[in-house]
Amino acid sequence: MALPLEDRLAITELIALHGHLVDEGELDRLTEVFTPDVEYDLTDFGQGTLTGLTQLADAALTLGAANPVAHHVTNVVIEELSDDRIRARSKGLGIRTDGSFGSVTYVDSVVRVGVGWRIARRRVEARRVPLNGLGSTP
């Protein structure tokens, strides 16, 4: 099972497209990134898991001006689980209007659908301490 390069590129672009659409406010195009029943896990941020595109778009609209003005994604690593399902991990940086920023790790379950690939589940992990706490003194 070797995921073809074309699929790897398509998945990497899929992950990158999310930031472009959200930053431009094109929430009506989230169908190009996510499955209709996507699970978007924001537990690390105290917001639980959003289910479906409507909840995802509504949450972004509710957050309004508190949304980052720029989402950047990098360091995409793809692990093939089957012919039609992969796990991708990537790093995200969000820039706020005041210039502050934060870092997250996206853990995505990506599935092949008739039109290509879509994210079926995304867990957003907050990055708050170096080395994920390794070496910290109690």
C-alpha cells in the first residue's frame, strides 16, 4: 500500500485550503474541505466537538472578530491507514488582529470520496508548553 504522490499532494492542498477559505470568510465552501458530517474536536479549547458543517460555520460566525485573521499550516505528515483513509498531522499557526499568535497541531482523519479527499474528523490540539511538557519541573 503506497499512497500515490498525486494523492499526497491533493491531501496536503486540502489541509491548506481550510485556512484560505476561513480567512476569506468563504464558509459556504467548507464542503470542499470537510465531509458533511465532520467531527471538529475543540476539546483542548473547552469547546467540545462540533458535528457537521452547519455547527462548524455557526461556531466561526459566533466567534466573529475573535477569529484569527490568518491561518497558516505546515509540517504535513501523512500516514496511510487503508486505500480510502489516511491520518494526517500538521502544525497550524493562527495570527490574531493584535499581532499575537498561537500554535496548534491538527490531527485529521481524511477519507476518499467521489470528488477526491475530505477531512472527516479533525482534532485541534493546543500547543502550550515546549516539548509537550517533557522535562518540566513539577
